[in-house]
Amino acid sequence: MKKYLHAHSPYRIFAFSAVATIAALVGAYVGFGTEALIVAAILIVVEITFSFENAIINAKILAGLSRFWQNMFLTIGIIIAIFGMRVIFPVLIVMLTAHLSWTDVIDLALNHPDEYAKELNEAHPQIAAFGGAFLLMLALHFFLDDQRQTLWFEKLEKRLQGYATFWMPAVVALVIITMLTLLPFNHHPGQTITAGLIGIATYSAMHGLIRLFEHMKAKKIQTSAAKKAMAQTGVAAFTSFLYLEILDASFSFDGVIGAFAVTNEVVLIALGLGVGAVWVRSLTVYMVRKGTLNSYKYLEHGAHYTVFVLATVLLLGIFLHVPEIVAGLVGMGLIGSAIISSRQAAKA
């Protein structure tokens, strides 16, 4: 029995996700019928499949936090992911863009889902610009890091490291956002530049604070062994926790809007995507406890290439319709290739 209750046991890590899945599917069936049950199951599978890179990126950050903050990510973080991003955030976006009151938007969501989906879709340029810019910064910070020793596509990544400076990711992202703003067929230039700049600034501020707190705490650690074992606590951990939540939001923007292509029932979308978010968090904790990123040396690379693809799809989505499945399938291919390459490297 102990092996099932151990902190590293998959049974314990994924138990809540399994219970949440059963409860959501039963609720969908009882409340809406058999068709709703199928729709909820589809949304859950899609969210898990297309958010695998999110779990990998999260695991990298979560591994540096204390057990307390890891548990916070699993408890408070789940509440934010489900109710904050899948319920409150879309309502808030429609409020701001359509200039409607909270009660009016709730009425649209529950009683006029087609109009609600239309209003949310109208806000897509701002959402895509912010999320695309934020994720672009994340990918650029990874590839423009000359301290990184492990290289997957060595020639390409080595060349990118030659341009590594602390300000280069922001400059590259700013140039890309500006170019997209000036394109003649971009009918949302104001929203593109404003939301894009906010995305760049948000990532830069969060990333800078995390690095600052890490540097301040590292000064207090004298031995290299103690430094290596150090886990973030206090303000530094809280900042990383906020960063994880914003990161999760950036990954989920397109999924929330894309879910309306499957169904207009807001409750079903919240159930399906919410349970998917729970599975992603459990998968994150599993990778941290099992040390998956250490076992698969190129898995983090595959995730960041996928992040770059997702950022590209989001930014193109400002003026083009790019099916969400494109980013999902390309991402699955990249991560699958990274796993295969990692195994081959381990054998060699």
C-alpha cells in the first residue's frame, strides 16, 4: 500500500486528475446528455495532448521551487487555471472589448452562447498578440542563451548562441511585433502593437524579477553543493509561481477560443479544458518527481521549439486563421523527436 501513497507514486500524483475526469464526464452526461459527454471527453483529450510542452516548461521551473510552492501550484494553481483562465478570463475579455457589464456578459455566456463566442472571437487579435509575444520571448530566451551546454540541433543552436545578450530576446521580439503591425493586411495594428508590447514587458519583468531574487539568494549560499540543492522560497518562489500562472495563461489563450469550434456551451468548455489543465499539472509534478528532464536531455529543447511554433501560430492568427491542430501536431512531432533523440543519446 505504501508504494501507492508514496510522493513519487504515479497513482498518488494522477489520482486527483482521474477523479476530476470521472466527475466532469458524469456531470456532463447528467446535465447535458450523451453528446455532451463525448464533447467533454474530446476537449479533455485535446487540452492534454496539445499542452504537453506546457507541462515540460512548467516542470523546469517547478523543479527549482520548494515542496510548499509545488503544492501551491497543484492547489491554488489549479483553481486559477480552471476558474481564472477557463471561466473568468474569457468573461473579462468580453467585458473589456465589447464594453458590457459583468452581468450582461454572464447572460450572453449562459443564454446566448453564439453571441458570446462571437464577442470573444472579436478579442482574438489582442489575445493572440499578447500570448504570441510572451511565448516568443520564452523561446528566444532559451535559444539565445550562451550558457546552455546541451544542444540538440547543434549547428543552428550554436549559431543562435553567438547572438546571445540579455537584451537580444526583447529586441528580436519587438522587431517582429513591429513588422506584423506594419503589414498592410493587418487590420488590427493598434491592438497588435499595444498587446504585443505588454506581452514583451510582462515576460521581461517576471523573468527579470526571478533572476534578481535567484541572484540575491545565491549570494547567501557559500558552498557550491548547498547552492545546487537550493530551492526557491519566499518572494522569489512567489514570483516564480506568478510566472507559471502567466505562462499557463499564454498557453491556454488559443485553446479557450478554439474550444468554441467544438461547442458553444460555456459549462462544457470549462469542464473539458479545466480537467485538461488538472492533468497537465499532474504531469508537471510527475516529471519533477521522476526527474524526467534529466533522463531525456533533449525534451526541454523539443518543448521550446514547440513554444516557438505556438508563438508563430498565435501571431499569424492576428490576421490569418491558422487551425489550432497545426500547432498541436507539429508540437507532438517535435516532442516525439526529442524523446527519440534523447533515448539514442543515452544509448550512445
